[in-house]
Amino acid sequence: FYVVECSSYQIDLAPSINPSAGILLNVTPDHLDRHGDIAHYAAVKERLVANSDTAIIGMDNEITVKIAERLTKAGRNVFPIYREPFHEFGLFADIDSSGYFIAEYGDHGADIMANLAGIGSLRGAHNAQNAMAAFAALRVVGLSNDEINAGFRSFSGLSHRMEQVGRLGKVLFVNDSKATNAEAAAPALSSFTRIYWIAGGLAKEGGIDALSSFFPRLAKCYLIGEAAPQFAAAIGTKAPFEISGTLAEAVAHAARDAAQDGAAEPVVLLSPACASFDQFKNFEKRGDAFRDAVLALPGINTMGGEI
């Protein structure tokens, strides 16, 4: 079996694509310079699951719900996944005092399939959805629940995507450099409650206005790059901030301040909500620079994740 991630460009050029399990989590406006409008973009994305032996579809997006309905009416095998409890066929995510778990609703009610509590690389509702999609696909190809759960527990995470870099005392350092716009930064900000946030770079349209609901979680912001003045204006009096200028300075100041926090797990989070090109070649180089700065801190304990 092969696991292949396909961009919309690749799907567009592969009309006969027919995977054993096709996964479609959501469709939001993107790449419209190529596809023309959201309707055509959605139609291209639909091809990935339309000819799948099993179509695994996220049911928390208006467009993908309609795709699932069309495929079901056409007699295709659709396996729905829900980011919140849903009492119909399919997998759903729920949360209790210890964290997220994945359950399946069947003829005799709901049964827990996987417990994600304590798996730091799978924090947050978005990773619960990712885990559900993986669970469904792995079951399609014949793995047992025990095998899948062992994989979840051993998953160290991916570089630059909420990558747990290290701990200094109770302070956790997280590299989410892949978050190059506000929408991409939202999952990380929603996953922690006491955040020392490093943000900024080359701003995208809309800045960080869409993230205002997360500002109460911010212990302090450390703003870098060209976007720093713009982000400072957006934050205003809603959270403390400083204009750090460089990533290295932001890491040093955030580490110092977080070490004095009385919270159970303060988090120094690089989730820039910006492109990197004002200071770095790409988001990977930015994430590497963050990781290097963190690992250079005296007393840091590494997390053993992917590098």
C-alpha cells in the first residue's frame, strides 16, 4: 500500500485516479487563479474520492457534505467522519477531561475506537480529524484497532506542523512554521490555553483579524518581520506584545517570560500567520531557525520528534 498526498493540480491531471481509500477533509477557496472559481476547484477535489473504493469524507464543511450526498446517491461507498459527536454511521471525535477520543456510531450505539489523550503530537480538534481519517483509511486496508492505536501512540509528529521541539521545565516549545496565514495558525492557537506567541513575517491579506477570538489565550506576543507593526495594531490592548524584530530575539524573550509563568504548561508557540519570505527562504528554513534557537537554550530537553 502507498500513501499519496495529491494537490488539486495533480488531481486535475489524473482523471482516472482511483485509490483504495480516498480522503477529502474540506474545501475552502484556494488556487482559484488556476481553477477559476470555487465550484470548479471543488469539482476537481471531488475526483479524488469519486472513484475511490471507499470515500472518507469530512462532514464539517458545507461543500464536502454535498459531495458526500452526491456520492451516496450514486451508490458509492462513503465513510463519513465528524469533528463533533454525531449519532449516525461513521466516526466522530469527542472530548472529555483527559482529551480527545475517536468513537464510532453503529447499530448498538457508540464505541470508542481510539484515545488521543496524552499524545502531544495529536493535540486539538484538527488533529482528531486527521486521526479519524487515518483510522478509517487504515481499517480499509486491513489493520486492526490495536495496530492503529499503537501507531497513534508512537507518532512523533511532523516538522513545522505543531512540532514539539523541546521542554524547559514545564514550558513546551512548539514549531508551527507551516502556518503561513491566519486560517492555518488557528488550529495551533486553539490547542493551547497559555501561549507565548511568536508571529509575523510577510503578511497575507486580512492579517490576523480572524484570530481575535484566540487573543485571550495569549500571555504575550513576540512580533517579528515586516508584519510586526500591522500585527501590533491588530492586537492593541487585547494582549501584551513586544516587537522583537528577529526570530532569535523572540525565542529568547519568550523563553525567559514563559519560565516565570505559573501555569501548568506555558507554551512558546511559533505559528507566524505569515509567509516567511521577508526573513527566510521558506517556512522550513524559518522552522529550522526556531528549532535551532530553542535547542540552544541551556537546560532544554528535546522531545525526540522528527527533524
